[in-house]
Amino acid sequence: MIFGPELLPKVLDGSKTVTRRPVKYDHQGRVPCRYQVGRVYAIQDRRGGRALAFMRVVSNGDGKPEHLQDLVNRRLADVPREGFSSVPEFGAYWERLYGEVDWGREVWRIEFELVA
């Protein structure tokens, strides 16, 4: 899984343990979450980069996406677990990555832990 320079240190020190990724769609509909519970994935700083560490997926929503708004409505405790001090800080980062913040957008909530 790729993390940018702002969040990578927080992933590597274990303070970021949740990430949200936009749900993708193809001609058949919603594409399932690519990150599967129990599997181990490399943590990278760029596509094709070397593995800087490894993470195990603890939860991916059991195949059910959330809406980005759920971060505010139901999972406010996830804000620091996402690596941010506030919802506006999270929103600003999301906007830089994905463009406009559409709080109704479907996302995968992926919880992970570092592994040796």
C-alpha cells in the first residue's frame, strides 16, 4: 500500500492505523476492496518502490464500503488513527489527493497493523 510523505512516518511509527481509499467502479459495478483481511502487504512510498515495512489488514468493512461522511458521523475516533488532528485537516489532505471532498463518496475503511 502506498502512503505519501506526510503520512508515511505516521504509518511507520504505528500512529496511523486506519486509511480510507475511494471505492472504484467498472462496467460491472463496484470493484471489491483489494486489501483482504489477514493478508500482509508491503508499505511503499511510491508505486514500484521497495517495501519499507509490512502491514496486516485487520478490517476492511467485511466487503461493505462506508461513506466518507461516516468519519464524522460514526467514527470520529478514527481522525487521529488516520494521522490527523481534525476533520478539516483530513478533508484538506483528501482534497489534495482526490480533488473535491465529496462526503457522500463511498470509501473502503481499512484498518491495519504493522508486522515484523
